Amino acid sequence: MIYEWSISIPAGTTKANWQKKEVVLPKGVIHKVDVVFPPGCAGCAHLIVKKSTHQIYPTNGDDDFNGDGEVISFKDHYRLPYKNNFLQIYTWNTGSYDHTVTLRLGVLPEPILIPYKPFESVLASMKRLFGLR
């Protein structure tokens, strides 16, 4: 499942006065992240993603995503343990023009990404039984 949000950021929105958009994702694993900065952003549009007070994207909490005519794309394995997982998308725009950035998150159930996980204990028991390591 791919979730997508296009977020319009008014010109002159400071980091101290950033916009916050709360989204809800299902239980599973975020396995893919795309952040799209269209041409013209010139590094002025910024985006971070938090879960509660913890910044999850980008991983280093003292920085943010920004760009100009590029897609920041990467694979991840961030577990979402609950039926409803609340994430906050924070954006700001230090430029003189409005910008729209797009965030896409791919979420799949953990058994699809790691299909053998439920059988790990069974396999370990079988290995012990047959003396395999």
C-alpha cells in the first residue's frame, strides 16, 4: 500500500511557525519513502516526519529534507506496531514563493516483508532436533 500526501507550503513559513499535518497509518512496516521536491523549490521547502516527539525522517533529528527538482527515495524498515499509528508531517518554506512537496510512504504487513518470521522458532527447534547449526 502506498500512501501519498501533497502538502502546499505558503511562502515565508518559518521553522518556528511550521505547518503540521497529522496522518494515520495502519499496522505494518514502512518499507519505502519518497519525498518529492518539484523544480523551483530551490532548497526553500523543508519537510520532516515525526512519531510523537521522535523525528523518524530524516533520521538525524537536527536536519530536514529539502531539494530542488528531485526525489529523495530510500528503502526502510520502520515498524508501525499499532492498528492506528499517528505520524506528524512538519513543513516550512523560507522562500518567497509557495511550494508543494509530496510525501509517499509504502506500508506493508510485516509477514509479507518477512514471510519466514512466524516459523523462526519452529526452524530453530528442528535444527536443534537434527543437530544442525
